[in-house]
Amino acid sequence: MPPVSPYYDVKRDEDGQRYLEVNLTGFSLLRLPLMNKSTAFTHEERRLLDLEGLLPPHVSTVDEQMERQYRRYRLQPTDLEKHVFLRNLQDRNEVLFFALLRRHLEEMLPILYTPTVGEAVRVFSHIYRYPRGLCVSSESIDRVEKNLANVPLEDVRMIVATDSSAILGLGDQGFGGMAISIGKLSIYTVAGGVGPDKTLPVELDVGTDRQDLLEDPLYLGVRHRRITGEAYDDILDRFVEAVAHRYPKAIIQWEDFGRNTAFRVLDRYRKVIPSFNDDIQGTGAMALAGLLNACRLKGEALREQTFVVVGAGAGGIGVAWAIKQGLLAEGLTEAEAHARLLVVDRQGLLVHGQNLEPHQVPYAQTPERLAGWSFAGEAPTLLETIQNSGATALLGLSGVGGLFTQPIVQAVAHNAGRPIVFPLSNPTSNVEALPEDVLRWTDGRAVVATGSPFADVTLDGRTFPVGQGNNAFIFPGLGFGAILSRAREITDGMVLEAARTLAEVTDLSDGRVYPRVSELQEVSLRVATRVVLRAVRDGVAAEYRLRSMDETAVEAYARERFWTPRYLPFRKATR
């Protein structure tokens, strides 16, 4: 097999222990983050690799290095500065970065991911420090094969690619979306066990429609309006073809595409190259898991609820899809499931006859469904939809901060003893309602989960936990399972298996409908195990060894291959 990188290879010694065989020495070795141990190089390695005199005399343990970095991290004055500090550490020493992140995951995840990553995206060109990942731009697409060959990794398994057209709830962010791809892959490594040398962040820079970015002298992206239509498709076709040739075992996670483009890209490529869209499928699976757990807390079934999903973009329609699959799995007919699932967008309830986008049509109601309803305009508003439908669950994926007002929340509470209210939009500034308000307006009866992290709420002497509906509970395990099984396709069954597994492994004893972030690695391992088994059942697993394994064996297989941050011994390559 070829080496995993032009600079090093992973080998095993006569006792079966892994080590790195490196062909770089001296100062150059210290400048590669995947290889740099900094002060942890042993005296023997320093002599062998021409590092003597370039490092302080003391040989540090990784614990000593983490303590030094954590003290400096705590001195950073703002969350954005903490984000920059951690990215700087990753750009110097990847093993140390992931060891520190793993130890302080619950504290640092909101810094590296939502909500702080939203600010990092906005100012990405201004805080740019170190080249990371692959930029595929409209100006270089004709050379994409050569540019992929420049990537010093020979066995990439997971790619996160974005065109930055709909980042979180922030909209078009141009080249800044690269921060999202980098951040997602950090979570794949720390929570999903995918080695950092197996990951590649990609920015598909097709321009931006943001005039302020185009006029910013420090902006790093191409300076023209967004390419659309056939020219856009040609760029993505060329990119997918090049990836399939360079990295035939790679999976692509499509990330933060605009609401129309997201569905079209997923449909165009999911059977061409193993791929999924986290905004659609990951968000849907995450929401379904939380709803299943909310129903368990209530002592009711999913099929007994009536759902209002607010926001008909990628996230909202993905959630609607997952809820419908959950209802069908509980025995409802297609018509019955459809009647219990109402989607509201800017113009109000989706109803046939409106000017709907293709992905919205399957979730629109017929005019006959509204017979006997009372509403003032051409379509029922959010409040009117809740009142007329008897909705017991309200989910926000609108990106509109404060949208769930007191009358709207109390209308849901009027229909249920324990209403389900999930304001899931990110970042924090875009959340539809604050958990404290929802609980106060419902006298503490609501089952609440949010997309961004919020502290538990104390109300009238009682403490109410607020679960975080974070896609990080889904995509690392889904992706790792797809890698382990060498899935030829990411099937709907694999996505729904991830949702059901997340629901099953959540401890509901404290009333929280999602696990704690500190449990993320174990959750991902369980999700990956079940995803592998589902890939085998769906007939898309190319890893034949897994076909005869039971769940216990598959989990052991996953644990054995789960990457953990530790320094390997170095040996100098012999020529």
C-alpha cells in the first residue's frame, strides 16, 4: 500500500505496535502539524531527526503540554479569541489540539462549533492564519485534478464541502464558509474517531452576492457574483469526478448550501459518490431523536402528536421528512402522517396552490385539509396554524430570533399537558425563543430543547434541564459508520438508524432529551455501530468482513479503529 502521506507512513514494529516512519527532519518537521510533537519529542528522536538545539531541553508529557495550553486558553478575553487560539494550536500540533479538545469537550465544543463558529465565519478573511483544506474556485476548477494532487494526504475518507451560500442562519458568507468545513471535521475526529489525516475540508468558492465582502480589501475569496445554473453544476460535476478518482473511498458531507441548491445537490450526487447533507438529513435525524425522547418523557407516542415545523428550507424540510418517517414507522398511513405534520414558512402554512419550491411540495396541505379552519389571510399564520390544528409540538428552524412569542408558545401549551417546544435555529442570536421564556410561559410544563447550548433553567425553585439538539450527535457516528462499512451509498435507512440509536442511548432520568456533550464519543460509537449494521442490511456495505458480524463484534471493530490523540514513536525512513 502507498504511504498515507508523502512525508510519513504508519507502520507496525515486530511487536505489532504502531509507529511513524518519517522522511522529514529538522525545522521542516516542526512545521507540519500532523507530525509535530514539539517539546514531546524524546531525546533519541531529537538526535535521530536533527531536532537537537531546536527545542528546549525538557521532554514534556502530553499532560504537561495540555496544562500549558489550557492555561493560555483560559486567558483569552473573548470566545472568538478562544476560537482563534484553538485553531492556532491545531495548525501547530494536531495531536495536542485533539487531546486538549477531548479532555475539555463540553467546554470547548461551543467555541469551535456553534455558536462561536458563526462569528469566525463572518470574520474568516480577517483572522486567516494558516492554509488548511482545499479551495475549489471558479478560477481554478479547470485544474481541480492537479490541485487535489497537491493535497499531501493519500487516503482521505471524509470530506466536508460547502459553497457557503447558507451558513447557519447567517446566509451567504463567501469564502468564510471554510471555517465551517474545518470545524465539522474537527468534530469528526474528536467525536467520530476519523483520523485527522483522513479528513479534508473543502470550500467550493463560486462567488458571493454580498457586496460588502466583494468590497472588503481583505476578503480572500473570488470577487464576482455567485455562479448559478449550468455553470454551477459543471463546477460541482468536475469536483465530484476528481474526488472519486483521487479518493475512491471518500464520503462527502454537503454542508450549508442554499435551500434550493441543497436538495438538488444531494439528489444529483448521492448515488454517484457516497454523500449526505447534514443540514437536511443530520438535522432531521437529530430532531426525530429528540421528539422520540420527548414523547417517552410524556408517556405518549409520536403518532399521537401534531407537529408544526417552522422554516421550509433545508433544515425544516429535513426535519419534516424525518418526522414523517417516524410517524410511518409507528403505523400511520401516508395520509394520516401528512395530516399530523404542518410546515410553516414566511408566507404562512404551506398549502397547495402557492408558489412553492420543489422540496416543499410534498409537505404542503391541500385546501380541503383546512376545511372548518378559521384564518384571516390567504394562508393560516403560524399562530392560526397552531390553534386550528391542535398542534402539540413546535419546532423552529426559521433562523428568525424571537419568532416564538408568548401567544404562540401558549397556544401550543393550550393543546397539550406537556407541549414540546424545540427552538433549534443557530447561532444563539437566531434562536426562536429562549428556554427560560418558554418554561415561564408554560409554567414549567414544556419539554424544551435548543440548537445552541443553554444553561439549565431555574424556575420557582425547580431546575429544568435544557437539552442541546446538536447535529454533532448524528453526523460523526453516521460518517464513521459509513467509512467502516465502506458504504457505496448513504441510505435513508442509515440516517434513520442514527436517529433511533441516538434516542435509545439517551438517559432521560434528569428530563434531558439529548445526551450531554461529554457523552459525545460514546454516542458516536453506538451510532456508528448501528449504521454499519444498517448498511449491511441495506446491501450497500462493501466491507465484506462485517457481513457476518453481530452487533457486539461490530462495536468492537469500531472501537479498535476509533482514532485517539496520542503521540506515536518516530523512526527515520531509510533510503
